Amino acid sequence: MSVDRKQLIMDAATKSFTQFGYKATTMDLVAKQANVGKGTIYTFFRKKEELFDEIIKLLLAEMRHSAEESFRPDTNFLNNVHRALYQLLEFRKDHQLTIKIFQESSELGTPEVQEVVSRLEGMVISYIKEKIQAAVEKGELSPCDPELTAFLMLKLYVSLIFDWEKQHAPLPKEKIAELFELYFLKGLSVRESGFFAVK
């Protein structure tokens, strides 16, 4: 029964964080939405930050799972990374809680929310870094700085999916893949060592 109550609280809190944002969500509001006494929440979470942290951990796991599902063993590394990054950023773009998190971070600069934005970005970079390291070990990629390369890949995608759309028509997925290939496949290809390869 207690597990059900905890889930009820987390569902209500997720709904509240999504609708009102982190700053405007209170334990009273969560208790009201979950239809439980505020004291019940404190049996599971000592403060709002703990409740938020638990929800973000689940969100990060969901994002990672979404990226893993896009990887295919029968295709090359960069096609897989393209699909994973696109999937992760589409998740960020479509998932109501992540939309609210980025909106609140940008508009209000709530420190706890800005920290979550850093965690989300860090998770994506760490995930892509792991894939780059594995690809270098397999000989699919030229040796490179995996963390820096993952950072650059993420920033290219953020620019093409979010920043570009602020003043231009959205780019089709195929066009983003083409640009990704142009800037990374040619640079990191084992046969064509380029800018990103360690000389």
C-alpha cells in the first residue's frame, strides 16, 4: 500500500511540476493533487528537492532508455549516434516536463532547475561519450577526445533542432543527418582522418 501511495505522490508531483514549474509547486499543492495528507508525503520525501530529484532520476533513465532503443547493431556508429541524439532531443522537445524545466530555467533561472538542465545535458554527453569510446576501441572511429566530441555533437544538434527553428523553418530529420555526416563522419572516419582526429 505504501508503494502505491509513493507512486501516487510522485505522479501528482510530476503533474504539478509540469503544470506550474518547480518554483510554484509546493508540498501542499502536491498533497492536494495526490489526495493525501501533507504528512504522508514527508514519510517518503523530507523536502520538495528530494521529490523533484526522484522524478528527475526517472526522467533521465527514461531518456537513456529511449536513446538505447534507437541504436541498431546492423548499422555504423555515426548513424546510430545521429538517431540517438535526435531521439534524445525530440524527447526533450515533446516531453511536457522537460519543456517546463527548460522554460523555467530560461525565464526564471531557478537554481534547482538550472542544475537539472546541467544534469540532462551531462547525461546526454556521458551517454554519447561511452558510445564514442566503444567505437574508437572497435576501430570504427579515429582516436579523438570522446567527451569533447560528444559535447560538440550535442551542441550541433541543439543548434540545428532548437536554435535554427527560432528564425527558420524546422530542418527535416534527413537534412540534420546529412549535416551530421558532413561535419562528423568525414572528420572522424578512420579512412579520412581529419580535424577531430588526434594526429
